[in-house]
Amino acid sequence: MSLEEGMRRAAQLLSSSHYAVALTGAGVSTESGIPDFRSPGGLWSRYDPSEFATLSSFLEDPSRFYRAASEFLSVFTAEPNEGHRALARLEEMGILKAVITQNVDGLHQAAGSKRVVELHGNLRECRCLSCGRLFPIEVLAEKIVQRGEIPPLCGECGGLLKPNVVFFGEALPGEALREAFELVRRCDLLLVAGSSLAVSPANFLPPMAVEAGAELLIVNEEPTPMDAFASVVIRGKTGKVLPELVERVGKLSRD
């Protein structure tokens, strides 16, 4: 299938969908300057996740994590890109019912998406591991950047502060996971955008959608394990492909 044929078919599938859901990964946010994790040159090529991003390693030596926290500071100043805005537009059009994301940057919400399910938590907040209080992530950033407080501690009880994201070895938010499964079982089209589908449980969602009879549409720069099961696979940057798809869907709805 040529690129033009794929774009045309994808637009037709989206425009005829009654309950489309998107699943997004790091590739949606790299165009906003957010570092990728698994791609060549990504964070995990510079840091061993078993030593850097597991819950056990964090608890053993939180300073090691926070000394490298500058890698994540770009999240605080990042802006949504055209891919994020395209998904928000699909929701405005009544086609997309929700975005399930593996990302923690909050850029879908910043772009205008209303229903966002965050499988891996978020970087809008930090949590005290002693008293459980939640604080805006700006509290954490101020302690690290302006005060040089490494590791940063809770101003209420003196406990260790941790970004409210899911580390390796940590359970995913149960409510988010349940909502994601419910959405995928219900959808008639699952749009996978910018995800390698290499991480569980997110990679369970496309097979679940296909088994339930949904169309699978994949937009990603690299191959994924689910390409053979997709109705359409489009190779490219989500920031370029998704806006064009939205434009095509809009034209179909006006015809």
C-alpha cells in the first residue's frame, strides 16, 4: 500500500468510526523536545534503567536519579506539537473518544484533549513517599534547580519526594489501567501513534482491540510487532501525518 493509499484509507476509517480511541507513546512527544527512552540515542542508551529507573534503585540511592534529572527538565518547558493538537481536534470533531498515553508530560491535555488516560502517571506532580502528600512538580524543580537539594525532601514531614510517575518494578495506576482496557474493548478503531508497542501492558491493548473486532491504524516511524495485524500502517512522524489525516477527515465530512 502506497503512502497516498494508506492516508486515504486511514482517513476513511477515522471518518466512519463511531468510537475511536488513540494509544500514544514517546514518538508523539519527541517533536516537542521530550527525550525518547528506547530509540538509539535515547535515555536508556545513556542510563541503565535497571540502575536508574527502577523503584528499588531509586529507594537505594535517590541522589543518583536526581543528579541526572536535568534530562527531564525539558518536560517543564515543552509545548504541544501538531500531533498533539491533531488528536485534540479529532476529539472536538466527535471521532476520538479518548487518548490512552504512555507519556507523562501532560502535553495531550495542554493541546486540548479532554479525556486522557495516563498509564504511567504524570510529571505534573510529585509525591512524598513518607506522608503520601502530593505537590505540584514545580516544588520538586525548585528544590533541585534553585536550592540544589538532592535528594529533594518533603517540606511537611521531611520524607523523600518522588515524581508521580511509574518506575520499573512499580504497579501501574489501577484505575487508569481499568479505564484503558474498558475503552479498548469498546472501540471500533484503535489509532496507535508514536509507540513502539514494546512495553507492557500498553502492548496488550492493540491485540485486545483486534480480537474485539476493531480496526487498527498505526502511525509510527519504525516497525511495531502489530504491523501485520493493522488495517493501515503509515510510516512517518506523527506531527506531520496526524494533522494531514485530520484535514482529510474534515474534507470527507464536508463532502
